[in-house]
Amino acid sequence: RFSGTFVGNAESTSPPAATPPPAVAAATLPAVPTIPVVPTIVGVPNTVAESVLNPNEVKPPASGTRKARVLYDYEAADSTELALLADEMITVYSLPGMDPDWLIGERGNQKGKVPVTYLELLS
């Protein structure tokens, strides 16, 4: 059994004073990056890169085109994409500012965006 008295430091009879945490200067806190908010109007591109990436209006670069073999069938989600059939050969290239997961693909007079993961790049 414990008795009702506590044996401790005989010199101090008051409870220890709570010490506040040290103040942190605002300059030492890491800066939190902010994402700029750009107002947009529906149907109007907000950057030059978006308007350049319409595959029907761009010309292939003078150099940098490659041949690719299509690995899987791919159904185009919209008119900017090119539908693909497994084992066909297409010409592909990239455009400045374009998502690195996509390339522009050309087959005859058809062209559109194609996912890189569906391709085996050959040359």
C-alpha cells in the first residue's frame, strides 16, 4: 500500500512551473510553395502550349521522328488521339511542352496523340 504522502524533493513544496515551448522565429519555418491560380474561360486555351498541341495542326519536326511498333490495340478517347492496332508500324515524335507520357503518332494521313506505353520505339 502507498501512504497518502509523497516523498520527493524536500527543498521544493510547489509544483514545477510549466515552461512554454521555445518560440520559433517565422524566418526559420520552411516556405510553403503556392500554386498560382489562373482564371480560365471554358473553350479558350489558357496557354500557348495547349493551342500548339492540337495534333491536326502541327507538322512533324525536320528531325527527331522515330518508327514505332504498336504493342496493344488502343481506342482513341477523342479526336486529338489516334486509334491504334497491335503490331502496326507508325511514325512518332514529340512536341515542346507536351506530356512526356504521350507522343504524336502518324499513320498515312492520320495523326494524333498516342500513349508511349502502347509503343515499342524502334529507331
